[in-house]
Amino acid sequence: MSNTTNNENHNQNLNNTGSVILNLENISTEYNNVLTQYNQARSNYINYLNTMTETQDASGNTEDASGNSQYFVLKNTFYGQNYLVNPTKTNNIAGCKNKCSANSSCTGANFVNGSTCLLMKDVNGELSPKQSSNAIVPPEVYYLNTLKKLNQQLIHLNNKLTQQINKGEPIYDKQVQERQKQGEVLDKNYKSLLSERHKIEAQLQEFDDINEAQTNSTLIVNKNYAVYKYLLFVLVIIVLIIMSLPSGVSNQFIGQMGGKIIDNDYKHIIYGFIIFIVVLVIIIYVK
């Protein structure tokens, strides 16, 4: 039960870790993309400032070297909050541009619903999304608002990255502790297995020694048994030869051995003595 619970907790930690890592990767990718856009917008703004050849009239309108006002047109966007004059009817965006250029107090305009021109007087006008509206703004307003918008996105993404990192810290710390515990268990198991291996090797060596001793004993017993059978066979042959001799020959043979003739009554005693000597020799040899 404990192992099952530990496995479930381990799997849950892995899932949480994978989720945090995936979120970090996604947010980091988004952050890098926005950062690229931000750096490009800043570079464009710097290039605009460095290459600007226009002059500004008293109203602050920007003009190029030919005297034509420069504007960016942003679709589905509304510029500013403060109206300069009442809305006027205009057929197209170009007409709205001309009206703003003609008014010294105009800092930008909005062409809405395809027929209405709104002249604005905001010094630092905001750009906001709005359907059916085309914002007409000078380059510096466009670049600065673009940089501001991208900067806000970077701050937001940076906060999300920080939150994910803080969210993952307890998981990482717990995983480090689990890895340390697992390392200790593995080290303990390794030492135990190493000790068991030494014991097994010792038992195997002992078994080999016993097996070798048994083999040697078997060989000796077999050898002694073969010798015993051979000597017994020789004994039987000798007895049979002696018993098969004629009585006169036996007496003569025995007489020569003892120096005189011995009665037949003593033959069996002599035969028994000879057999005893042979058996004794066999027993001594076998031992």
C-alpha cells in the first residue's frame, strides 16, 4: 500500500513538473517573439528619428521635405480621446488626412464608418482597438504606442514566467529530496547485494571443495574395492590350488615348509592360518 501511494505521488510530481516545464517553454517562446517585435519597433523608431528630414510647423504637424504631412493609417484602431472640432463628413481617408494637415491644432484623426472624420487634439494620444475605425497618426505616435504596447506585453509575460518558476520551486525541491532518498536506497541496496555476492561466492567455493572431496573419496573407495576383489580372487585361487593337491604332495609340501611331515588333521589348521594371513594383508592394504 505504501509503495502504491509513493508511486502515485511520484507520478503526480512528474505530471506537475511536466506541466510547469511545458508552460515555461510556451511562455518563453511567446516572450522571445514579442521581444523580437519590440527590438524591431525600437530600431524602426530610432531609424525614423535619425533619417527624419521634415520640419515641424507651429502646430506640431510633421512634414517631409516636400511639405506633405506624414501619417500612419491603422485599421480597426481609434486614436486619442479629445475631439478638436465637431465630426465632419469625408469621402475617404485621404480627405481626412488633408483636414488634419490643414488644422494647426490637429495631432491625429480617426476615419470612422467610412464617412466621418474626427480630428483629435491629444498630445500623447492612446491607440485602442475599435471596429470600423481607421486611426490616422503621425509616425512618432505610431512608434511610441507600438513600443508601449509591446513593452506591456513583455512585462506581462515576464510576470507569468516568474509565477511559473515560483510554482515549480516546491516541486523541484521535493524532487531533489526524493532523488536524494532514492540515491541512499540504491547505495544501501548496492552494498547489501555486494555482501550477498561475497556470501554466495563463498558458498559456491565451499560446495566445490566438498564436491571435490567426495569425488576423491569415491575414487579411493573404488580403487580399494577393485584391489580387494583382486586379492580375494587370488586367495580363492591359492586355497583351491592347495586343496586340489594330492595328499602325498600336500604332506611333502607342508613337510618341506615345517621340516617334517604333518598329519592330515593339521591340514585344516594350516589352511586356516594361510587364509587368515591373506585376509589380514587385504584388510591392511584396504585401510
